[in-house]
Amino acid sequence: MKICIIGGIYAKGGAPTDYLKITPETTLAAGCRAEGHDVTTLSHYDEVDFRRFDLVHVHHLSYGALRMATDRSSTPFLFTPHDTSHMSGLPLSTPTKLAMGYVLSMADATVSLSRLEAQRQVQVYSIRGAIHETIPNGINTNEYSYQRENTAGNGSSWQLLFSGQLIPMKRCDVLLQAVARLQHDVRLTMVYQNSALVKELKSLAESLGIANRVHFAGKVEPRQLAALYRSSDALVLPSRTEALPSVITEAMLCGLPFIASPVGGIPEQAAGFGCLLKSGTVEDVAASIAQVLDHYGDYQAASVAMSDHAKRTYSIDSMVTKHLELYRRLVGVQPRRKQFWLRGLNPIVRNIAKRWGTAGPPRSSSPSPAQVTAAE
């Protein structure tokens, strides 16, 4: 098959940005190529004749998604929104909601990362007539494999880990305040790609009197991150919203207990393992961390079963196989946008999309690589 994958992680010309090399899009593209398919990767702003391909798979709502939704070709259109706003009850701007609804109404198939996301899409948007599949992101189970090298607080400090982005939705300020409340001897390592709030968070740690207990490690390579999962005692992710965060799967694969918000696909992802927050307040985060540390033997005893579950459920092979099965179902399908009763709006939307492409999309509609990876 000739497959086109469009995503926010790609710079013009289709090469991954220097910001982050490994994402669901890059993993999927590599997997499809390994199976012998002709894969072209593009940014949302690359000019392209979609007639060249058997299908086009667009990730995230941005110019490329609107352009494909209004395209005149007969190439099938697959869309993965990676959108969690509607899942978490967050308000969407009217332009974003209209754009998302329009793209979903034109897509021939949609992919959700969790069953909850699939259910919410059906509730919020009109996607009847499209193929609707749930395919979780795949993780390299060789890079992130079961191994425990932590001390579990025996003779040294408890080691907590945060891995994500230093952006508001991750609620790192709440995490720091929770650490300050703990009676336990803990150390927190913070790994991140996006350092947007690093100055504010360092200042907060200083004001809370825990600056000597928080290490802002910044960006690390996958191998280094895997080593941190194995040497840490718990991962903490108190996010306001998520889709299906890779860091939870990576921690599970390495046998690392986790404390996380029950948002997006996390409850489904957790599958009964780890500890899910109740309210997400500072008090709740602190109490949940303390509960895990106080009953650490129970969480440690479940670590092998947790890793085995993650390995079965979230492998790259499974992700790629399910996508290719979906792709084969789409090849040759008459596109919905050719049949849609509002197709007369296409020229209008296309003109808006062109202006969007020239001026750059609204921040709420087109995630930067930081926002993209933060929600996955």
C-alpha cells in the first residue's frame, strides 16, 4: 500500500523534528515500512497531491486535517484526533469544536486510543457511517522491559519520578506542593521535553523548602528513561487531562508502581494496577503517594503481572497490525466527503484552511510537538 501519514511531529518535508524523534506517528510509520509498505510522512503544511496514495492518515486537528477533509480526490481519509478535551469536560472554543466536528464528519475512519475516547467521540460528534476503531499506542517492549533496581526506601530516600512536559495541564505545581506535605523522606526527579514552566517550578520548589529534594533532569534518551523507571519507586502523573500517556505504559512495562489522575484513557490503561487519584487536590496527591509508599510491598508484588499485561496490550506489533488491518479495509472505499450533504461547504472550509495554513493555526486547534506528546 502507498500510505501517507501526516502529523504535528513532522517538519516540512516529513522528517521528524529535532524536538522529539519517537511518537505514535513515527512508530506507526516505521512499523508499516517494516511490513513492506510505501510510507510517506508529511507535516500539516506540506503541499501534496493526495491522489498519489491509497489512503491518508492524519494525526491531530490542524491544517492538514481540514485540507484532507475538503480534498477533491477519492483517496480514503483516516483521522486520529488525539483529543482529550471532550473526555475531560474541558470547554472547547467554538472554532475548534466546529473544525473537529467537520473533520470527523468527513473522515472515512477514526482511531481512538481508548474505549472511553471512542464513546465520547460518538456522544459529542457526528461520525455515523465511518469505521471507528480503538487502537492504543504501541511502546517498544524491548527498550522498556521488566527490571527492578530500586531500594524501596530501604536505607535511602524514596525515589519519585515525573516524566512529561512542564506545561499547565500536567499540574506539576500540585505535585511539588504534595511532595512538600509528605512526612516520608522522598526525592523527586522530573524528566521533561518542554521546559516552559521550569523557572516558575524551580521558584516554587525553593519557596516550599524542597529545592534540595527536587532534581530537574530535563530531556533524557529512552535508554536513560528506562533506567530511571527501574531505579525509581513510583511514577506520579497528576495531569488535568490525558489521552493515553505513554509514560504510564512505559512504567508498567518496567514494573514501576504509579499514581495518576483517572482522566482520559488512564483508568482503562491502568487495568486495576497502580493508584488512581480521587480528587486531584494537593491533599489527595500527597495522601495517594503516602498510601503507595506505606503499602509498597503490595504494589511491588503486583509488578510482574502489571508488566506482563502491558506487554500483551501495548506492543508495537499489535499497534501496527491493527492499523494495517484497518488500512486494508479502507483501500478503494468511496470517500464520505464525496457523498456528504454539506459538500457545498467544502470550498468555504478550504479557503479558511488555506488562510489557516498561511497565518498558522490557532493554538487550541493545532498542538505543537510539546502539546502533542504531552497528551500521549
